[in-house]
Amino acid sequence: DAKTTQPPSMDCAEGRAANLPCNHSTISGNEYVYWYRQIHSQGPQYIIHGLKNNETNEMASLIITEDRKSSTLILPHATLRDTAVYYCIVRVYNQGGKLIFGQGTELSVKP
Amino acid sequence: GAVVSQHPSWVICKSGTSVKIECRSLDFQATTMFWYRQFPKQSLMLMATSNEGSKATYEQGVEKDKFLINHASLTLSTLTVTSAHPEDSSFYICSARAPGVTAEAFFGQGTRLTVV
């Protein structure tokens, strides 16, 4: 299984862009990168996923390096409600598509 | 996004009793459902993967006779914690995924189990 490495915590000023990095150097060619976040005492919320091209939706942008060994989740204008633990996950396809969670990054958005 | 509903949101039970937690996909058919457990200040730990109509696949170290999983329909999976003990107190979260190679998984709101 491809493992991911994320910084344990980050701070971001409200209104600024939050850039959350993730390393996944052992990712395979057909494995996608998924991002979820978990606000305290709730189930994780899907944010975005991608294979090799950059992706954008209403919540965030995902930038994947050309060698696919790392990616960055960008929240363009962070708000206090974006304070959460963010998980970068590589999807395992040969085992039912299960998601294996690492420790994630605890993002604190400060006023 | 799609909606996954988990019930109950919280439950308190006596040691030795069994507790059933339901997970429903409300607006899509979930061919695969996952069950996780999360202890305070820790990440989610995958317990098992269940496919509709077949036996669940448990992760290493998870007791299948203690955590009974049933996935009887494309919209419902249940987790029964049998003979619960205080160490089983945790946050249990289910996830459901629609068919498709890249279909994302959606999560329920979680169930807080406290065994006293």
C-alpha cells in the first residue's frame, strides 16, 4: 500500500490560502490521491481526488507533481470553519477500494 | 455529495450486552461499505470491508466474532458489537462507496459507543 506523509499540524490566517502538502513517493501508476477532512467528532468529509492532472472543485484545488510523488491541497480562502484534520490518502484498488487513513494534518485557521 | 446516515449517533450500554449500529446510503446503492473505529486523538482505523451479499473481510487483528457485520442490501450495513466491554468504547464510523473505479466514499456521522 502506498503510504502518505503529512505534517502533523499547520496554522493559517483567516482569508488566506491554506496549502497542505502530502508526500506519497511509493504511489503506483493507477492509484488516485484522495483528500478528506474531519471536523471534531464528525465523520470525514470528501474534498477532492485526482490521478495526475490538477483538479479544482468548489471546495479546493489539488496540485499533483509531475512525478506524482507529492501533492498539495489548496483551500483558496480559508475560514474558521475549515479548521479540521485533513487526510491525504492513496486509494487501494485491488482491495475493494478501501481508504487507509494516516495521521493527517491538523489545520488551525486563526482570525 | 451523497448522504450516508448512521444510527444511532450515540449509545450507552452495559458491559456484556450487544449493540447494533446501522449504516444506510440514502441516495445511492453502495456495493461496498467500510467500518472504522476511532479512539480519542487518533486517526481512523479500518475494521472491515463488506460487500453486499457476501461475508465481510476483516482487517488483521479485528475479531470477526466480536464485531459482526451484515450487508444484506445495497443500502444497509450493520455492525454489531457483541458482549461489549469498556475497552470497546470508541467512535465507530461507516463509509459507503458507489460502484465505479474512482467513485469516492462517503462517510456517516459516526456513532459514539460508551460501555459502562
